[in-house]
Amino acid sequence: MPQVDNYQPQKTALQIVEESFLSDRGSPLNNQCLLAFEKAGIEYSGSCKEGLYEIGFDDATRNILVLGGTGRGKTQSVLRPASYRLIEAGCAGLILDAKNDYTLLSEEFPEQVLRLSLDNDTAINIIAGIDLPTFRALLDNIRRTFSTAESYWGMSGVEDAILVFLYHKAAGQDPTLSDIYAGIVNPRVFCHQLERYLLTQPSLPKDLHDQIQYRLSDIFSILWVGEFHENETNTRAEEQYTWQTNILKRVLSPFANNPAIEQTFCSHSEIDYNEILYNKEQTIIIDINPDQLPDVSKMMGQVVRLMFMRAVTSVTPLERQRQGYGVNKFTFMLIDEYQQFINTSYADSGNTLRDDNAWIDRSRAYGHINILATQSISSLYTRSGQSAVNTIVQNCQTLICLPTTDTHTINRIAELSYDASLINPHTQALLHPKEIGVGYIHIANHQASKHGSLSGMFRSGKLSNPKYHYMSRYIQSRNRRASSTFNHNSAPRNAVNPFFKPLPEMEYLTGTVVVISTCMSTCSDNLIGQLSNMHGISNVELIHLESDSPVLSDNDTELLCSLIKGDVVIFTSFPVRYRPREYTSRLNLFRMIDTAKDEGVLIVTLCDRDNTAIDYLRDAHRNYDTEQHLLCDFHELFHAI
């Protein structure tokens, strides 16, 4: 009778297979299988093992292109299994699609997937840390993707947006998409801010200096429309500026005017893409309903894609190899409906890796995998030049094609199977499929075949070997979340009232109150009477400027600056009589406000509610803390006290 201590239960066949599966997982990742398909006919080239076409991780670094008509199984048969396998293997990446088919991966892998959505609690600046070349590429993508006009149209608007971007960078701010929109939609306000900044800087970053000079040479630019440095605009210039910036305004508008979008993606909290990819090893998925917010969904895809590519290329290939990328680690980018995201706009400029052809050609050096899926080659032709598309197709060394009727796609399959005739059995099977899930695969550089080619017909679907369990993995959530679109709560919901305007607090009116008047002497006298008689404030001084000049002079400015003392300074009419378009008046106004701010006093500017300068004042002072600067008309403050 055997000893109990030495007794070992007999292993089942399933356990033996699972152990074999786990031992395979112990080998380097580049030798493991990413996708597998059952053979469904005679191979045209090469020889598959055990009746399966295997695509390894190393094969995938030479790019995978998935083609097939609508409803033919690209997502179910190839893309979902691939995404599951990549995340399961610990690969960090980015998944882009135009239908939100992959968002439930965040519930399958809550620690490994970062879902960018409007219902997230975390607010971020989606372009935090973006550099000038990447920002320029983003703007150019917007101009080309969202416009049907000539290719040059909107280039002037791009240059103006770059000036706004460089100003924020030089001022020590990390701009948001909302900041860029505010700059181009309010050129006068932006020019006021830029002027104030330039007055305090003995030297400028060269890129900002050069961009200012460049925009000054264009009489239709933001600097002329915004009347920068006494420049005068005209109707023709404003029309041209509007036409050149319309696309950017339309696309960026939701990031400034939709509160949910602005609060979620335009906060000043940074998102570190390098941290996400290389330390947390997470996969980014964008979860924005493309049917409800099509422009926002597309824009987010372009932004995150460029930032992702920048993060991948920010680490040198030597450093990535030292960390094991390309052997035990990989990054990946999976794009479904690739025709919606294709970018070959830099094909003729040689602009680094921001062009798809350059990216697909060189990203392998970074241990990176690209999986692109689209309906047909013709669908790519409609979005980009034919030569650029052909180069992308040729650079994808693995081609998976499901049934299609597209002639360009069929011709490509015929070329790969060495038969250009229409009686080619492979093309006939794709044109007239007899069963669901049958397709054609071609691996031009197959690692397991000693880097020879492997091609033939395959059948997608579940495989009996548990080693390939992910091939039948349809992404289903164990706790499927309800769509926020259809949530209903009977309890009343409140929102912040954007029209609420609190009146000045009475505790501000303590200590010495200096009332500076330029022309509203009657209002000033009434104000002093109210302060003295109703509230017992006796230490009130009145300084009345007799000047009727329409320009705030340097002498008046010196006097005003010397009078800024006490706890509160009230300007009862200043500077509304002075023409805000006068360059000297604006500069002196800024000097006075800055002096008051440095003294730490409360500033209250009173205007007639019908005065046209109220908007100018509000814009000029918009960067000050409301607890230090109050802007209201005389009647509101008079009523309050």
C-alpha cells in the first residue's frame, strides 16, 4: 500500500494541456502566440503547424492589417481576441475605434485599462506636456480631417493657434484645448494679455519671438484683428480671420463651451502618458459616444493618439531594449475603423513619426505592435492619397482578410497568392463565401517559418486547445454597467447657476476707503453719503480728477498709483471714459491695476451698466482673483451698501 505522503493524484488531460499552456507562457513573450486561426484549405505558401496559423508577438511588430466588409467579423474574430490577449499579457497600449466596442475591457481589466470618459471622477488636461511639433501636427490633422476645402485652407488659423499656444508656454502655463479656443475666439482679449506679458519680459523664447514677427507680417492674423500694438483692423481682415479659424473654432468649441467636457479634459491636472505606459503599464481606451459627440470623439482620438506616439518615441530604442521591450514587453496600438484615423499629412514633409507611413515603418524598433482594421483598401483611398495608402498596406507584413467585394482588396489578395485571375480560389472564397468566418491570411515574414512567408485560407472562431482560450473571448462584463445616457433619477438634480453674481460683501468696506472719480462726481458724492450715513464709515477719501482727456496720461497714472492705499480702492468711473483701444491708455491701466494687486488691496471698478467698456474691463481683469478685484456697475454696489 503506497504511503500517503508519496501519493500523487493522476492528472487529467485538461490539466496536462493547461500545464503545457503555462509553461509556454514562461517563455519570452516574443516567442508566444498572439492570434491563432484554424486552417480551412490548402496553404498557398509555407506550412502551418497542427492545422493552425499562428501569429506571434514578434510577427505582430511588423504590423497587422485586417480587412473585411461590414459585419464580416473583423471585430469579433480578430480585434477583440487580440486586445484581450495583449492586455492579458501585460502589454500597455492604446485602443481607438469609432463605435466604442472595447470599453467593457475596463471592467475585465480594471487595473490595466484607463478609460477616458465623461463619467470619470478624474479631471485631466488631455494635452498636458504637449510639445510644439506634436501640437502643430494635431492642428494640421484637425484642419485636414474636418475640412472639405482646399488643402491650404485654414493654415493661417493654425499659425494663430500656435501663437496662443506659445504665449501660454512662455507664461509658464500648460495650455488646455479650452485655452486655445479662448485665444482664437477672442483675439482682442488675447492681444491684451500678450501685450501685458511682453511689457514685463526683457527677453523672449525664440519660438514665441519668431511667431509674433511671422503673424505681424500677415494683415489677416490674430495680431491685426486683435489690434495688437496699435495695429488697426478692418472688415476684410476680420472676415478672412473668421474663415481661416472656423474649423478650429468648431472642433475646439465643445472643449470650452460644454461644461462636462471642459471640466473633464481641460483641467490643469496633468496626465503623464509615459507614466501610464511604462510604469503603470496601462491601456488607454476612449469612451465617448461617437453618435452623440462625433467631433469630440474623433478629436479625442487624434489628441490621445499623437500623445501616445510621442510617449512611445520619447524613450530611445536602446533604453527600451534594456528594459526588455521587443522581447518580454510590448506596447501596442489597435485602431478599428482605421479609415477614420488615417494620417498621411506629413508624407511629403518627412516629419518624424507623426505620419502613419513613418510610424508603421519605424515603430518596430520601439518594441511596438500596430493592428489596423478597415473595411477595404478603397475606404483608405477615400481618406488619403493612393500611393500613401499602398505604402501602408505593403508595410503591414501580416494581412488578414475576411469576405469583401472591394476590387482593390481582391486584387491585393490575388497579388499575394501569385494569381491575378478572377478564378483564383482565394479571391473566389472572399467574393462568394460559403460559410461564416472564412478568410485569407498572409504573413510575409513569419518567425516560426524561419522568416519565410505563410499564407492560405483560415476559419475563425473558438479553438479546442485551451492554450488559445482568448480566440473565443467575447468581451462580456460580469457586472455590466448601465449607460449613463439612459439613467433616470427621480430626485431633483441641481447645477451651478452660471448667471448668479454675488454682491460685494460688506466686510470688504472696512478701514480706509479711497474713492477715485474721473467724471461721475454726483455718483461719488452719493456713494460717500451712503457709506458715511448708513454704515458709519468716516474714513472715506474722495479724489476727483478734473481731466477730460480721452487718454489716460502718464501723469494721471502716476497720481493714481500713488493713491492706492488702505483696504479698498473704488474707481467710480475710471477708466470707462477712456478709449480702451488707445494703446497708451491700456498700458497705463495695466500699470495701475498691477500696483493695486501688489499692495494687496481690494479693487472695485464701477461702470454704468450701459457702458460699452464693461466687456473690455471684464476681459482685461479676468485673470485676477474675484476676492481681490470686483467688477460691477455703480447701481449694484450702491444697492448693496
